[in-house]
Amino acid sequence: MSHRIGRLAEEIKREISSIIRQELKDPRIGFVSITAVEVSGDLRHAKIYVSVLGDEKQAQDTLAVLKKAQGFVRTMLGRKIKLRYTPELHFELDNSISHGVNIMKKLKEIQSDEKPPTE
């Protein structure tokens, strides 16, 4: 990935986080965190990975709202970032944080099951 694309991905990540936090007023949006942004080589598409705090239904509801509002988010992004073409946005659910939490819980369970031998 070129340096320019990496900088642009970070800028998009920052701006979309701001737009979701300040501009989208839908109550179905839970606590959303943008975990990563992948921008295509021609700068025409951006895949935005979002993580949602809550259960699976909240995550799916939030993702549905974001997909429905992607035109609005793209318009707002175009106003904040000056590019020849504003990238087409594609929101994807990122389960890596919840997956990591589940792994940590299982490791703690295993650790608590392995009681040290008494002497």
C-alpha cells in the first residue's frame, strides 16, 4: 500500500468517525468504533470496518443504518476531504474485538480450572 493511500485511509477513518458521532441522529446506532479503512488503489472505493459494542442484533441494526446512510456519509466526507472523486463507501462488520474478548474469557476459564497442586 502506498504512503498516500495509507494517509488517506487514516483521514477517512477520522472523518467518518466524526460524521457518525456528530451528524447521524438515528437512535438505532449503538456505540460504533471504526476499526480500519481499506482504500482501493484507484481511490474509488473504501471499505470501512466497524465494531459495535453490544449483542449481535445491535450490531446488525447499526450496520443496516450505516448502509442506509452511506450516501449521506459519503456526501459529508466529500465536503470534508477534497478529492477529485469521493470514494464509494462499503461498511463491513468487524468482529475481531468481540472475538478477542471471547478468547480472553476462555483463557481465564482454563486458567481458573487449572488449580495449582497443594503440597
